[in-house]
Amino acid sequence: MSFQAYLDNIKAKTGKTPDDFRALAAKKGLTQFCKFGADVKLSPNRTYINVQRGGKKFAILQPSTADRFDIGIKLKASHRPEGTMPPDRGTPW
């Protein structure tokens, strides 16, 4: 699946464009975390986008509903902040 096909699929399912998601992220205060570095590669999957560095996946980006965009970040055990909340549904990837 091409990246454009992935974006078209998201628009068909949610009615939102990438600019809509950018505006929503800015409204929620998430834009300050959007720069991972030049060595990060985005790899679209059927239902989400893999975020990879050095060929290893460290995060996923997934539109779940028209009003919800899930971000999953894989943290090393030594870097986990105290008081993290368990996932509210499903299993961690």
C-alpha cells in the first residue's frame, strides 16, 4: 500500500485530512513532540504507520476513530516514567 493510498483510506474512514489531524494535534498540545530526527523512517501499514529508527520500530501512529488518534511509543524499562497508566483496552503492541 502506498503512503497516498493510506492517507486516502484514513480520509474515507474518518472524513479528516492530514491537515485536520495536524490541527487536532496542535489543539491538544502534541506538536511539540513531533520531531524525532532525520534518521526516522515512516512506514505505512494497513491500519497504522510504523515509526522506525535503524530498522527497528519504536512507535506506531494509528487513527482509531474520527475523533481519536492513538500514539504508541515503545519505551525501554529503564526509561519508563513512574506512575504510567496501563492501556485502557486491548494489548500493548
